[in-house]
Amino acid sequence: MLNTPIYVNSKMIPNRVVLQPMEGCDCNTDGSPSELTVAKYIRAAKSGAGLIWFEANAVCPEGRTNPRQMMLTEQNLPTFKALLSNLRKIALDECGISPVFILQLTHSGRQSITPMIAYRNPVYEEKRPVSDENIVSDEYLDTLPEKYVSSALLAIEAGFDGVDVKSCHGYLFQELLSAFCRDGRYGGSFENRTRLYLDCVRAVKAAIPENILLTTRLSVSDMVQKPYGFGTTEQNELDFAEPDMLIEKLLGEGLQMLNVTVGNPYYNPHVNRPYRNGGYTPPEAASDGLARFEVIEKHVKERFPDLTVVGSGLSYYRDDLFEQSERQLNEGVCDLVGFGRMWLAYPEFYRDYTSGVFEAKKCCLACSKCTVLMRNKQVSGCAVFNKYYRDLLKSIQK
């Protein structure tokens, strides 16, 4: 099933492998792809994956999480056009396929260079203190749908097949989902907390052509106890009541694909990236995190059978990588399987699999060294199998 094409809207995805959005913090300061960025996506184009999901692209300068975050603008549009054109040619020439390309649109909110928060969250503020001055006004939030529409239209002009209105991992839209204690139009009730997210999805859908995919990467649960997290109870257990209501509304606005994720990597990174070793000892076994992904994805797929669901968390598997992927597809857990850290470590993993030369020893070690680079304000990549990033990590450790 892994090698079978799937149609979403009018787009044919030639196989079920998705390269998840992996921010490299390596673009030029104007937001355009640097040599490192281009090299990363060339490796992606050579992978044979059917869907290449570009990393977080800020819709405005103040929404960037670092000075080198990707940001498509009218000024750098020709650079993006040239890159997409080249990637399509590489994929066709080397793999014989035409992958689907999606651009992820984001506002970093609390993780912006100058934090822009939805409300005061004592759980998150233990690691990054802020003040009331960092709370964004309703008037500012009112301006964002127009910014998302502008970025979406630029993405289409650049050659992307779809756009992702991102709401995950504690960034602005996701944080608003848990703004139970915020006053005004964007806080308190479910209607208010989901207002901006749905307004932006609605505005983008109205602006883009029918053949362009409308997607989202959504943290179905923050795995942070209510009232400081979405999709959880006061005991920090999964609660599908509001996520189900939200997904139903997203479908009503024309959403066609949901890329499932969980948690907040700035607070509980083991939730969305189960790992073998890292900066701290997680409070749960990796198997528990992997099982949570499947529970959530299967719930969403059963509750919304017409929605195309992208599964996550699969980079943890090594020897069982493709067996687990096939099983999840065959059992109806998801429609496509997503890999993040994996393609940074072993970008040819799927192409090698289809050619019969897959080597599990080249797979991601789930060690989080790519994140160590990012948290140290460096460009990010696999610091185990890629010499450039390995040498960079060594220089930091010295």
C-alpha cells in the first residue's frame, strides 16, 4: 500500500510517503532559501517521496521564530520559483515521479524573536519568562487573515500545490486554542478560541483556486493539562471533545488534509518526537508516545473517514520502519505516513527501500541532536550522519 498513489482533491500523490516540515533555521535573512536550504530540498526531491512538506514559513517579519526562518515575499518570489522548478525536474529525472509540494504558513507567536503571546501561561513561562506586555491585542490578531492570504497567493505563484495553515506545537494559533482565560473576541469560549484559526482557513480557502490543496498541521492535543493546553483534561489526559468539534468546523471550511501531531517541542518534546536518548529523561516510554499517535490518528480517521490523514511519529522506527508504515496504512490508522527526522538523517530511505537496498543502520537514531543545534541558535540538520552538522555540533560542544 505504501507505493500506491492517492488522490486528494485533484492532486495525485504518487505514493504514501510524506517528508514532514523540518525547519533548518538556515534561510537567508530576507527569508529566501540559502545554499544549505536548497541542498536540503534537493535531497528531498531525490528521495522518491510522494509529498514534500516545506518547513514553517512566516507570514510576517514579527512572526519569525529566528532571523533565518523561511519567509516568502514578493521580493524573493523568483528564488522560490526557481527552486520549485528545479526540484520538480530533479524528482522527475531521478525518480520518475511528480511529487506534491506544500508550504506551511505560520506565525510563531510565543516563540517569535520578540514573544507574542495569546495569554499568560505559567507552564510555558517557566522556561521563557514574558510579561503582560507580550500579549497580542485583538486588533493585531484581526490583521492576520490578510497576511495568510497574501502568503498563500505567493506560494501558489511560486509553484506550490497546496498550503498548510499551521496550528501546532505551541505557536500562535495553537496557543489561542487553549486561551480559556483570555478576554475579548479571541478567548474564553470555544467559538472565540478557534475564531482566528478558522477565519484564516476560511480566508485562504476563498482566495486560492479550487485545485490547490488546503491543509493543516494540527496538534490534536498539547498534552498539557487544562486550562493551559488544548485537547486535554485537568488531569492531562486526552480529551477529543473540542478537537472533534474543531476538525468538523475545519472540514466545513474546505479542509482536505490533516497532518496530525501532538504536544509542544518547547515544553514536552518527547511527546511529538519520541527518542532513545536526549537532553532529559522523559516521563514516559517511547512506546507510550508512539501508541498515543496511533490512538489519535485512528480516532480522527474513524470519526472523519473522508478526511485525508497524515500520520506522524514514524521516524522512531528503524528495522521495522516500513513494516510499521504498511501496518498503519492497512489498518486504517492514516492515509499517508510522515517522516521528519528520518529524512534529515537518511534522505534516500524510501528510494533505497523501493530499490531493495535499504539500510536500517543509516536511519535516524532518535537522539535529538538536530534539535540541540536549533536550541543553540545554529542551523539544524542531522549531526550524526551529515558531516557538516556533525562538525557544527562538535564546535558547540567544545
